[in-house]
Amino acid sequence: MLGCDLIALLEQAGRRYHVVGDEQKGVVAALDVEGRLFAIQDGKVRNRVNAEALCGISTREGYLNPGGDGFWPAPEGSRLGYEYSTDGWRVPPGLTNARWQVKKCTGTSALMSAEVDLINALGIGLPCLFSREVDVSTSGRTMTVKVIESIGYLGTREYDSTQCLLAPWTLCQFDCGPDCELRIAPVTADDIWDLYDWDSGSLRRQEGATTIVSMQTDFRFQLGLSPQVKELVFVDRGRGFQARRTALPLASGLEYIDIADRDPSAAPTGRPVCLSAYCDPSGFMEIEAAGGAPSALLPGAVTSLTVITEYQTGL
């Protein structure tokens, strides 16, 4: 899809948007669609675009995943997760119904925010302010998108880590097929694991210190990666580009957590995740980065994560 076609689709659907950069090299922020970010390079949208989601409405009966680069809270599952406040998995209406506002901007940057009320699986409600500070720069064949993802806690009650965990989690989506692969480096066997019950080992091969993961799968899988892993690289040879994702170290007082989509009756006792990757048999994947949570959530607390995604052409 071309950037101009994405903008026309948003206008047709009556959805507000903001362009950082321009329609040739930049980011389109879909302000009325979860604040999703869509990278445009050489006039082409790099991220997955789900037109049905841009024009439709997610409900309890069905979630329409927009694509782009999303911003969710972590953990996903466990008794502290935010997708299990009801009797089954669902994306919180606070996220799907959020209306993002641009607070300040320049030609190549923007700060946008939205109030999002969250409820974890214990039934604890957290009024929050989500913010995305986006900066776009280009050099030769590389476009760099730097995003500071922040969640500010607006509530007046204090919670400890047995009652609540709150960390930023960003999920960057791409269409994928036989010409695509994920490259993870450096990585050892102790640094990578499956977050679902399905074993993705048959889809991985090793080239030195680099793990290469096939995107052709008939089952969904999600890989958790330890803080020792420094980058994820999605390669699409068919379309001639790659996307490299890294994240800056956490601020003092924050610790990586178990973000996994586990049973809502279970405690979040899995390994802490820094980067992660999801692959779906319907033909899309995500390169993800997770931030950290404080040991106690205090009024006025802010958890932030700085994520850098580099889009490079000419493969």
C-alpha cells in the first residue's frame, strides 16, 4: 500500500491522523485507531495495514487488529494481565476506544497522548495516560523511527507487585511470507524461549551467533528474549527491505517482567522479557519490545521505554 492510499483510507473512514515527516518518508499516526503508527518509506507503507480495522469497530465479539506499530500495557496474561478482565481474552476497550491527541509537533517529530483506563485480571482499575513521542530521521537508504513509549499512572492508590504490574509494550506488525525471516543476534539457547505451548524449534536455524526464524508457520508462536539479546531484524526480501528493532536500557527502578499470555489464574512467574516476536499463520508477524515495571506502583509513577526501529531498503 502507498502512503497516500493509507491516508485516503483514513479520511474515507472519518478517522483522524497526523503525519510525522511526509508521505514519502515518515510516519502516519492513526489517532482514532489505537494511536497506531505506520512507517512510510519511499512512499510505501512498510507495516501491515488491516483496512477492515481502520474502517470498523472492535467489539467484545471480535477484535479487529489494525496492524502498524501498536502500544499496549504488559503483562498480557496472568492474574495481573490486562487482556483477562472478563471471562475471556479481549483487548481492553480503553485501548480500542482511545482518542489520541497531538500535544506538540515539528516537521519530523510529534508527542501524542491518550487517557486509557485499564483493569487487570484481579479487577484492579488503573487510570493511565499513554504517550508516544515520535521522531523520524533519514540517512541514505535508512529511515529511523525513534519512539519514547510512556505510561503515566493517574490514580491515587498505591499497589505492590503482587497486585499490579504495569510496563509499556510495543508491537510492530508486518505482512510476512516465504521471502521473510526473522534474525536474532546475539542469542544463546538460554536467551530464547517459547511463550506459548507450541514448540517453534523446527522453524529456527543457527548461523554462528545469529538465530534465523522462518515466518512460514501453520501455528502461532511467540518468542521471549532475555535482556542479553540486543536486536530483532525482520527481513522481507520480496519487498526489498528490513526493519531492525532495538530498545534502550531501562531507567533505574524498573525491572523487566513476564509479559506472557498465560492463564489468568496463574502468577506472572515466567522469565523476564526484553524483546519478543510473534508470528501468526494468517500471514503477519510482530517485532516487539517490552519495558519494565516498578516494584510498587505509586501515584504519579511513569514507566517509559525508548524503542528504535530502522527501516533499510535495497536488499
